[in-house]
Amino acid sequence: MTRPGAASAPDAAAPDAAHGSPGPELFTWEFASDPYPAYAWLRENSPVHRATLPSGVEAWLVTRYADAKQALADQRLSKNPAHHDEPAHAKGKTGIPGERKAELMTHLLNIDPPDHTRLRRLVAKAFTPRRVAEFAPRVQELTDALIDAILAGNGTERGEADLIHEFAFPLPIYAICDLLGVPREDQDDFRDWAGMMMRHVKPGQGGGPRGGVARSVKKMRGYLAELIHRKRLEPGDDLISGLIRASDHGEHLMENEAAAMAFILLFAGFETTVNLIGNGVYALLTHPEQRERLQKALAEGDTGLLETGVEELLRFDGPVELATWRFATDELTIGGQRIAAGDPVLVVLAAADRDPERFEDPDTLDLSRRDNQHLGYGHGIHYCLGAPLARLEGRTALATLLRRLPDLQLAADPADLRWRGGLIMRGLRTLPVTFTPAQGPAAADEASPL
């Protein structure tokens, strides 16, 4: 199996709709493990590529950096699925399973200005640099508590853990629940629902077997409706209470909108960070010279390499493989390719961020890379709202892991690891590691921060 970033040609071939020449096979298990050779072929031979997805939906894949940046900012590419030129029964295949039936469609990933502008303005207040900085001690507390739990479960000289399920997954779940105002006693329910969404994923299917995911979405929707009602009666200093206060002061936020906003902040706010941490740790473990550079810098109190390093990890093997769905409202041209009105367009962030026309030695991981205007969190008015929080969580998680588990090692052959094959997100199913604990776990405390 080709390692990520290797400059070899893809094996499988499928007809290229634009040129009639052999092309890479997309959306297989092999492709999910290492999509970068296939994306390199598309950038070179069919940069705006018509593909049939496993769901049966046909969409244009945009793979070059310049074209991707143009498409992400083009207001003729709507986020509203109503513009999809497909029968009504097909429209549900382009979103999060279950969101339509659960009346959770009116969130930032599915709407355009002016509604997008109005809702984004309300939520942006929770992600200002000041608010994120204030949240940093809580993120550190959660990070240390999760590592304590890993150490407590390994009372041996040599420890082992699955860093996805024991660390990368719960950290952002608990963090975003705290921001939303979900009571601590209810947060494990959110962890279970989120786990259902992430575990049941097959290649090319955004949410996996739609029944299980849809049931989790329905349960989450019911809980959010109840929580919004409780916050109206007893508001707090949290995001849901803030949305309710804004609505009561003339912003006209409807209950469905509030529930949809809370849902997408939870859904988008945790999975991207799970993958940032998981992909980032995996990249460091498989690039030991870069990992050693970072550990040395941190030991010397230099956080500069950590900051540039997180940006490089976002570029090199980021958490979001394809930007979420866009639909052409008018005929337009991208990269010389005519796109008809109603056609879906998917910007391949993972391909754009390895474009040699934009990045020098794009398949090389360089934590000190400076000219790094990657598209890992998008571009334009739909740039990821929670990016500052995700970066904080990523920096905290990586620095604390390297400090407390300094000899962390991958406990599996990279060829044996399995990647979740979702269409939008890119992340590992598991990340088995071994380590020698640098310090014993904290004593059990009834007032655990988890």
C-alpha cells in the first residue's frame, strides 16, 4: 500500500469523463487509505472532474488550488440543496443523514446570504479570540483528564491505548458540549450519538448506513428542543443561551434555527477536531524527524513550531477532505470547465492543499513551513467558524501528548490502519499506540473535569 504523500501513480483505472483516458478509481477502501496519488492525477489530467459518487449523485470535483479558492468564494455556488437539479428523493443524499426529517436543515452549511449572514453573526460571538482564549484552561483540563484516564487504565510499565476513541474523540465532544451549555450529566449521551455518526461510515457515503445515523440525529434533535426550552427558563453563560437572548432581542431566531445551529456546531465542531488530532498524531508518528523537532522545541519553551506545525498538519493531511456541497445557481466556468445550473460541485481541499503550483514540495511534511495559506478550513464567507477553537484544541492535544507520553509509538503497521471512508471528512477509525508513562495517573477524584 502506498503511504500518504508517496508520488506513485494510482493502480485502478476508470474512464475520465472529460478526456476519455484511464483515470484513478475513486471512493474505494484503497482510495480512502491514500487518496493523494489519485488527486495528483486529477489535478494534472482532469482538474474539474465529473464523478459519479457511490450514492449515485453526479458531482464536479475541483482539485487545483486556484480553482478551489475561486469556487469557495463564488456566490453562484449556493449552499442551499434546493438548487440541486435532481428529483426530490435524491436531494437528501447530499446532506447529513436524518437532518431533513429532523427539521435541522436551516444551519450554516445549507443556507446563503442574507440568512447565512444573520445566523453567522449571532454565533460568531462565541468564537472570538477573547472567548477562545478564555476557554483555553478548560481545554487543558479536559486534555489532562483524558490522558490521566488512559494512564489509569494501563497500570503496567508499558501502556497502550487507542488514541482515537480514548482521546481524540472525547476531547472535542466535551469541549463543544461545554460551549453549548449541555449539562455535564448529559454529555455522555452526546458522545454516544456522535459515536454512532462516526462509526457507521462506508466509502463515499457522507454518514454511512443512514438508518443508524438518522436515529442518532433524531435523538439529538429531541434533546436540543428540550434543552432550548430549559435555557429559556434558566439561561446561562453559554452559546445556546446566547442564541436565545439574541432571538428575544429582535434577531428573529426561530426554534428550528436555534436547534439546527446547535446541531451543526456540535456535528461540525467535534469531527473536524477528532480528525485534526488523529491525523496529526499519525503524521508525527510516521515522520519521526518532524516529531523530534517539535518535542525539542516544546522542551525549550518554544511554541512557534507548534503553531506553524498545526497549520502544516492541516495542509498535509487535514480533517476535511472535501468542502461541503455547493450547487450552481447559474451556468459558470471553473478551470475552463462549463458547469451547468443545478450541478453539484465539491471542492477537494485535500487535493488543493497538495497542489505543487501553490506549495513547494507539497508531499513533504515540514512543520516549519511559512508560506502556508492552506484551505483546510475553507475560504470565503463559509470559512469554518470554529477554526480558532479547533486550532486551540489541536495545539493543546499535541503538546500535552508529546510532553506526558514522550515515547509514544504507533502500535500497528500503517498498512493495517483503516480510514473512515466518508465523502467529506478524512480520519482514522483507530490509532493504536504504545508508550511508557512519563508520570503516574492523577488520583481518582470525585470532581473529575469529565
